[in-house]
Amino acid sequence: MRRRARVTYRPNRVISGIASVIGFIFVLMGLFIVIPRTGGVGVVWTLISAAIMLINGYAAMGRKSLGPEIHIEDEPPSGGEERGAAADRLAELQELHDRGLISPQEYEKKRGEIISEL
């Protein structure tokens, strides 16, 4: 039987910090270059750059992440897999019994344990 494991991945703080600095540079470019030359497009540019800067700054310095989180959980085995594994174990047990490596009492005891796990 597999153990359930949970892994959470959050964006790297260093990468988020670098992206925040780059976002800040783009905000400055928007304020001093793009807005004076293009007007409305420059405002949109600057707002998007500010959003990138703030989100990445929060990811770099905050306790929680606003970015994507990936959760990975092992799924428990389905009933079919358990039955297949049990069938394999029963076949191996039968082979040991047929070869005389275990006594009939040991065979019956172990067989009962495997069947009770189903």
C-alpha cells in the first residue's frame, strides 16, 4: 500500500524578487518614456508593469504566494491493483507451499492474512 504524500510548489523567492525589480524598471519606463510618447497605451503599459511588480514583490517578500501553487498527491491504489497484488502474493505463497518451504499451518495462516487485507 502506498503512502499518501502532498507536495506544494510555490514560485522561488529569488526569481520573484528579480521579476519585481524588472517590473519596477518597466514602471519607470512607462512613466518617463511610454506615457509621454503614446498616451493611453502608455498608461496601460504602466498599469500592467505595476501589477507585475506588485505580485512578484508580494511573492518574494510575503508569507503566502499569489502565484500558482501546484499540489501533488499520490492517489491510493484502486481496488483492482490491491486484488492483483494479493493474487500475486497468493500465487507466491502457493509456490512456497508446493515446494515444501513452508508448513501447511504457515500457508493457511499467511493465506488468511492476505485474504483479510482485501
